[in-house]
Amino acid sequence: MKHDGMSNSDQIISGQIVDVVAGRVFPGSIEISDGRIAAVRHTATASDQYIVPGLIDAHVHIESSMLPPSEFARLACVHGTVATVSDPHEIANVLGMDGVNYMIEDGKRVALKFYFGAPSCVPATGFESAGASLHAGDVGQLLQQPDIRYLSEMMNFPGVISGDHEVMEKIQLAKKHHKPVDGHAPGLRGEDAEAYVRAGISTDHECISIEEAEEKMALSLHILIREGSAAKSFDALASLIKEHHERCMLCSDDLHPDDLVLGHINLLVKRALALGYDPIHVLRCASLNPVQHYGLDVGLLQAGDAADFILVDNLNDFRIQATYIDGVMVAGDGESLIPHLHSASVNCFHTSNKVPADFRIKAEGAFIKVIEATENQLITHKSIAKARITDGEVVSDTSRDLLKIAVINRYQDASPATAFIKGFGLQRGAIASTVAHDSHNIIAVGTSDAEISRAVNRLIEQQGGICAVCEEEAMLIPLPIAGLMSDQDGYQLAQSYADLNHFVRRLGCPMRAPFMTLSFMALLVMPSIKLSDKGLFDGEAFTFISLFASEEEQHAAAA
């Protein structure tokens, strides 16, 4: 790393400058004064290091890292991240506007630039219990704030298509304040997609196939290529960078702490470069495009810009040597220079301990509908299975990987909702979490009612967290900030999380990230079958369904 100058406020840095605006790479130097780029100069020669615009995560829920913004920044800046486009939807479902303001204020304590949106769907649906609601009037108040840059992902695409009054009022408020509207429309195609876009939606990060993405691009949507801890679309969509880079951005969406320690948007850049894509096109997706789309105050190595940039060794290996934000080096040689700051705890938790009998399911038929979960996918599939019945009750069957799943309202005392799930593979014990999109009730999967009860009660006693239990053995990570985030050192949390995942694998689970997958099993807006605290839900018909399969459903499944 080569640079000259006496201070962070007045310095000259030379190297190969990657100008994503003009689309060229040239030897030169940048002069920094008072946190901004005073001049960019072309020189005959320069050092071998590359000066590149800082990287931007174009769609992320900071809460999913289990870290508050100030600690997320500490880990992310090491990987060249200088800014995020952040949807505080998760904490808003727990604490409403107070939660959104908490994220804004915590983010302001560090250099990394957080650009928050106004959550559009709190609660996400009317089929679950959340801790708060944000109506059109609340969203309007948020959109008036300069700290709020856009209307967050409009997950209620059926409401958009049907012209629901509340939904359309929120979109109109975003237009009134000249702020873009993010989309969320998995699998939406044809006339429905056209109606969705026509309403004012500008992005989508839920495309599964290249055909879906190209169809939506043709409708003028910007497509976000996502690679998080659970949902991964880079392999399916990366070729868009080659053909349509001007309409692409890169995002993580949901990234757990152990993955954040390993990398962030830089990993997507490296993978795209390894595929032979033009470095200018790749880096535009990671910097220029989100800056232009969301109107971000993030520098792009132009005279007068904020001095937000990274130094990398080359445009092949893309090893990040240093990260600068507003002219200040915040990470260098793989070490973060942002200190760990204590974050205050805020929460909403009002339920009492459960007993095994609360999770019992009386047999009302011989066949049951089963949620089929797949790691790295937010969507699930529905199957029909013969129930294992003992003493008139349907119980878990570990030999067929048919495990009981439960969702418990954490905002008030209520009976748990129960169903069955396949894919977690537990042979012993149970796992539970208060990170359960989107309403963040308690969700658990286990091999017996006793084990599920034990895991759930651990979280109730802690007022939030993730845990695994097996007989007398237990591991737990408390999440005192809204039941979503930890107040501990991010690197320590990442290690604790990795240890907990290892423990769960010892219980028989084959998944690399079981808690991330578990967190989406209550996400009703993603097809095809999920469980809310109110019951088993069909995400395609958008209605509650019975656990027990009718004869017609059995015949249809067998056909």
C-alpha cells in the first residue's frame, strides 16, 4: 500500500485509477482535502496498486447479521464496503418507527454510510402477529426524513396488482418525495409483472432464473444479483453483468456474522472478475449503479466527490489492502480501524414459558402436509406424507426426517402453531430462534415436544436469541437488541455462531447455515408453504390450510 501525505485530511494517493464513470483505468493520483477529492491527476506512471470506488451493498437487512449497524460497519469495511442500502424492515416489525430510528442513530456513530429505507410492509401480511404496524401515515413521516432514501421492498405484490388503497398510498408518497420504490416479486411474470412495474416499482432482488430477470429488465426494472447466507442467485444471474451491466446491482440481502467475517460484496466482484467480465462493468454494478439509482452521497473518484474508495492489489485477485471513507482509512491490511461500540438494548417481548403439551397435535387424519425446506432457498415445497401417530397424536419421525415445527407469538401469550417440516435432518434435540422473518416470533424445529419446549423456553427467558438443545446440553446466543441483534464484539459473535452451527450439525442437521434457513420458514410472502404463529399457510393461494391432507390432496400428490 503506497500513499503520501501527512494526515487523513490532506493527502495524495497514487496508483492505477479505476474511473467507473468514464469507463477507463489510468495511472494517476488523487488529492484529498477535508474528506473530499480535490483533484484527480493523470500521470505518466504510478504504483501498481489500484484505486477503486468503494463497494456498496444495494440491498441488505443489517439486522440479519445479528449486529447493530455500528458493529456491522466494523466488519464490512475490511472487505471494501463503504455504504449500504439498508431496509430496516426486520426491526420495524418488532418496534415500529422506534426501531427504524434506532438503526439510523446507531449507524451515524461510525464512518460507514448507511442509507435506510421506509419499510413498506409492516406487518408483511395480515396472517401473522407482529410487534408493530406502519400505516401509510407512518411511512409518509419516514419518507419526509432526509435519512430515508427510498421505500423499502414492496413485498405485497398482490396488493400492488389489485390496487390496494393502503399499498398504493405508500407508493404515491414515495413518488411525492421523489424516492425510488424497491420491489420484491419472486416468480412474478407476464401481465402481473407489467402491472407491478407500472405502479412504480424500480428494482427486484428475488429473481430465480435468468429468464425471469431478463423479462423484468425488459420492463425497466433494475435487477439485484443476490448472494447471502441463505438465498444465492449469483450463479443463475451473473451473466446479466456481461449483457446488461447498466441495469444490475449487487447485494447480500441477509448475511449472517460468520459469513460477513469472510467477505461481503467483494466476493461477488471477485467471482465476476474470475468469469472474465469487464472490470468496469463489474465495478459499476458495485458502485456507480446504486449511487445513481438511489441518489447516494458516495464518492466515485471524481473531483469534488467524497473520498470513498478502496485500494486493491490488482483487478484479478482483487485483494483489498485498505478502505477509505470521507478520506479516512477505516480498514487496512485486513484489520478494521472502527472500534467496537456498545449499543443500547431495545426490545418487545411479552410471552411466558411453554410446556410440552402446548405443542401436541391431535391426529385428525392419516396423512399430513409437509413443508420441504432446502438450504440456500427462501422458497419451500409442499409434499404429502403418512403421519406417524402415537397415542392419538402426530409426532416427529426422525427416520423419515419429518420433524415438528412450531411458531410462537412472542408479543403476547397465545397457543403455538405447529406443523411438520422436512430438510433439517435432526436426529436429536431441537433448535429455536427469535429471528423469524418477517414478524420475528419464536420459531423452533425439534425431534420431540419436550425438546422443542426446552429450546423455546431458553429464548423466552433470555428475551431473544438463537439456541440448540439436546437433553441437558444446550448452546445459546442472546440477542438483546429486539431479539434480532447482539451487543457483543462482531468477531466473537461470528465464532459463537459458527460453534452453534457445528453443535447443530452434531445433532444430525446437514445444513451449513441451519438458523438462516429456519428464519425463513415463517416468511409467508415466499411460496409455497410456510408456518405463521396463526397456522399453516399456502403462499401461492395466500390462505391458511389444514395440516391434514384430504383424500383428493392425497390422490393429487400420488399422481
